Amino acid sequence: MCSRTTPRSTRTGRPRSTEADEAILEATRAALVELGWSKLTMGDVATRAGVAKTTLYRRWANKNELVVDAVAVLFDELELPDLGSLQADISHVVLQFAALLERPETKTALMAVVAESTRDAPLRERIRASIVERQKRLVLDGRRRAQERGELPADRDPAVVDATDDLIFDVVAGAVVHRALVSAEPVDAAWVNRLSSLLVGGLGAVVALG
Amino acid sequence: MCSRTTPRSTRTGRPRSTEADEAILEATRAALVELGWSKLTMGDVATRAGVAKTTLYRRWANKNELVVDAVAVLFDELELPDLGSLQADISHVVLQFAALLERPETKTALMAVVAESTRDAPLRERIRASIVERQKRLVLDGRRRAQERGELPADRDPAVVDATDDLIFDVVAGAVVHRALVSAEPVDAAWVNRLSSLLVGGLGAVVALG
DNA sequence: GCCTTTCGCTACGGGTCGTAGCGTAATGGC
DNA sequence: GCCATTACGCTACGACCCGTAGCGAAAGGC
């Protein structure tokens, strides 16, 4: 959560309050819901959390890192139960991800921190480690299961496998984000059906749906 | 560009300086390159453009709307020449879009204004009209050509056609944005080949590439 | 020439940032 | 139990940016 250069055990003095940690993150999520990203201020978060502003700055260097940590835990909810087919698995995880994006705290925060990360390498790494990786393992699981079912050909070149996982991840996550935030249209069952059909069968399959 | 309630021709008094308009937009792009979204200030843009800060506020209500207009014109560069096949058309437009996203002024600005638009309906409409629509017509052209070539089935239900165009747009644009900004990996020819294969032939076709 | 609008300029109140300094509170080491 | 060390709440601060108001001058339409 907060960066430490020395291990926790070898330190002396008064320890950091874990209650304050959680209160700050919770206050940050509440402030995101009420105010959105741009109107959220460090002073307001501190007041909501019942701590001093200096306590925030001892833990997080700026608003970006604080918000990443506050939102990251929400991605722990994502899971991928085995629903018996590749298309069903895709639909399920897409709907889960869309529901997460619909929450006001993630909706306003995710794009903002990604935008900031284009000019802030440490922030980019923080996002990758605490958010992107949590989503990516779902792709790995889904592909592996589909191959075990025989829905996809078995692996040949490991490098190609990695590249394909990356591709699927960017396509699925990117499509959902773009639909929800840029097009601002609902990610409903009908849309998810078209998306999973496209992924499994290609454009011809989707156009033929009509 | 700037909202007017009354038509331009029926107005009296000193007209707005079009030189100032262009100088401000150009200064905004330059400031985006140097400073990025979060450190760009209205006062700095005014100084760069050689105009007074009040002149900016007569034209744009806030930073968001200014930046949308400053970046929107860059999307005019996108075009879709007929390259003879659906896959080639897709690859070409994806590479164009990726090159646009690589420019520092768009990279830092696009995600930021989309993030703001989640809590600002007028801004969302402005983005839709001046950026999203310019990209979307490329999808319409590409699908129409593919159908004329016989690469895709002919239309049946017009509603399905619209839905499919929307889907393709979100998938392609979303995938490129996610790859470039979230995964922060290059959108190179190899990746584009995998993406277009996925779109045309589905997951089976991509995995079989290896 | 008169009216209208924009222009550059200056100044301002209000808000946020991030830090410094202080006295106090809570640990671990001895 | 005492001490060194660290975290805490609080206050205050300079720096910065915001968005607006008011002014006289400039540039058009009629």
C-alpha cells in the first residue's frame, strides 16, 4: 500500500495506524462517488477520514497514487467461474467488469489515473501491478479452460501464447471500457452476446446474427 | 468551435479574432506536449498564445472544452483508402489511429477528457460530436466495402447493422486505446495482424497462427 | 460618426497544494 | 520504568491557479 524502504519488523517507534489506512481509502471512494475525480481534494478526504492532511501525505505522495490504491481493491471482486463454454465464460466476465465500471467511483477514477500515467512511469507501474494484473489472470484461466475443452487449438509456440493472451485482454477490456465510457452506451446482455460471438467466430459470425 | 446562440452574420460590434482562435488552439497543443494534461493551466495557454486570459474564457468555459477542441482537429487526418481487403483496411486504420494516440498531445489529453465526461454531459456530447463521430464513419465505410466485395454477408435487419457497426467501433478503438495507454505496449504491425485476424476469423484463427 | 462587441490589462477573493513546526501519543529496546 | 524513535493532530504558511470584474482602447457594422 504505502512504500517502505525498510522492512516493517526492523522499525522502531510508533507504528502507522491501520485504521487510518482503511479510513482514508474508504473516504477516498466516498469522495469519488460524491465529487468525482477532478473535484476530489486531499483536504476533503482527510476530513472525511477523520485524520490530519499530513497523515495522508505521509502515506501517499499525491492524489493519483491514493486513488489507485482506493480503487484497486474493488477489482478483487472479479472472478471467473467455469460456465462450461468459452462464450459463456467471456460473457460472464465481461458483465462483471462492466458492472464494476458502472460504479461511480471507478467510472470517474479509472480513466483519470490512466491519463495521468501517460506522463508518470511510477504511477503506470502501480496501476499495472495493482489493477491490470488482477484482470489479466482471468484471461489466462479462460483460455486454458477453452483449450482443455477443445474449443481452441493447443499451444504451439509459447511466445505466441503470450501475445494472444495480451491481445485478448486488450480487446475485451478495451471494448468494454470504450463502450461504457466513450460511447456511453449500456453493456447489456445483447451487446455482450455480440461481442463474444465476434471473439469466438469473427466478423462473419456477427453479421450473420441478423 | 465556440458556442454561439445567435448566428454570426446578424451580430454587430467588433468580430472575434480568428487569429486568436487558432493561436489559442495551437498554444493548447503545445502546452499539452510540454506539460501534459494535469499541469496545463489557462493562464499559461493565454501567455503562449499571446492573448489575455479573459479572451480564453470568452470562448471556452473551462479547460476540458478547450482541450477537446484543440485535439479534435487532429482526428481529421484519419482516412480509409480502399486497400482491397477487409483485413488490410482494418490494419491500415488501426495503425493510423495508433500513430495518432502516440502523439504526446493526444496521449495525455484523450483519456483525461473522457474521464471528465463521465460527470459532465455537455462535455460528453462535445466529445461525441467532434471526435467520436469522425472515427465512426471509418467503420461504416469499411463494412460497406467489405460487403460489396462479398467478404461479409449482406444486410438483413437495419437495426442489427447499426448494432454491429457500434460493436466493431468499440472493439477496434477500445483495443487500440487499451493496448497503447493501459498496457503501454507498442501497436506494431505484428499486433495489428493478430487483431485483424481475430476480427475476421475469430479466436480460433488467432490461436492457430502460432 | 455612433453603437456594439472584443481586446489587453490589472486586480481580486476563494480555493487547493504541499510543507514546516510544534507538542503529544504510541510503540520497541534496554 | 525510562528513552529513543516514529506517527499523530493541529496550525500556519507561501505558492499557485481559478474565474470574474472593471477599465480604457480598438475594430468592426450601420
